Amino acid sequence: MDSELAPGALLLVDDNEVFLHTLARALRRYGEPVLTARDPVEALACLDINPIGRAVLDLNLAGESGIQLMDKLLERAPHLQVVILTGYASIATAVEAVKRGACNYLCKPVTAGEVLTAFGSVPAPQADQPAETVPLSVKRLEWEHIQRVLAEHHGNISSAARALKMHRRTLQRKLQKRPAIEI
């Protein structure tokens, strides 16, 4: 759980850590105060500690329902605006999410601009406006994932390589090839 406090912060809940941190970083570029949680327990704890005005929830949180989490969040904070994200969209889940209190329902992958537009924070882009910035490349996402795993293993390359299920030398070669910085 991140602890960058701000009134009316946006809570982002997803069990996919790469997606979670990538979207959080993109939302912060828009100046949004973002808190992250990886599961319903972290999300509820975050709501109890921090003033949260909006939440973005994955529909499937490692087998748990994002809609059930939304019910619990809205029970504790009825003012909360919620957007549900899913990689497995269906009309039935969209209708259920909106009936139970979601202000919007989006299909993954999404951009930070699309999330903010779903909340009404950013106007929808006009046809003559250029598209939002290009998403991170696969190489950049891989680099960030490797860096996160390496940090979790306190810089131990052998341990990180085992966790990544790759040979230690392969990991060392990947670490020597730094991807171009994308802004």
C-alpha cells in the first residue's frame, strides 16, 4: 500500500502489480494523488486510514470480486466514486457494477486519461486532438518488472533470477541493457 496522502486521493486496486504501478504513475503525471492496494484487505485498510474520494477497482482480484469490494467500500464511504476495470468485459457484469454503484465500467487496457474521463475529471478527447501518449513498450515494462523483483530480493541477482524463472546470466545481461527513458 502506498502512503502518499492527499485529501480526496484516488485509490487504485489491482492484483497485477505491473499494471497497478504503471497506471498509478500515469495518473500521478496528471497531478492525481494516488494510493495503491493489491487486494481487498489492503484497500479497506487504506480507506480506513486515508481520505479517498475515488476508487478504480479491478473486477477480478485474484479470484475475489471487485464488485463485492465496491459494496464494502461504498458501505464505509457512500460518497466514493468507483470505476470498475476488467480484462473480461461482459454486458452482465457492466450492468451489475453500475446498478450496485459504479459510476463507470472500463475494459483493459486503459490509459490514465480514460480513467479520469470516466470520473469526469478530464474532458473526453475531441476527434481533432492528438491521441494520448504512447503506452510503455514491452521492453520498458519488462525492465520495470525486473527492477521491482530485484528490489524485493534486496539486490540479490541469483535470488531474483530464481523468482523470475530465468538463468542468472540472462538476468545480468538484461540488467546491462537499459531501455530508453520514456516520458
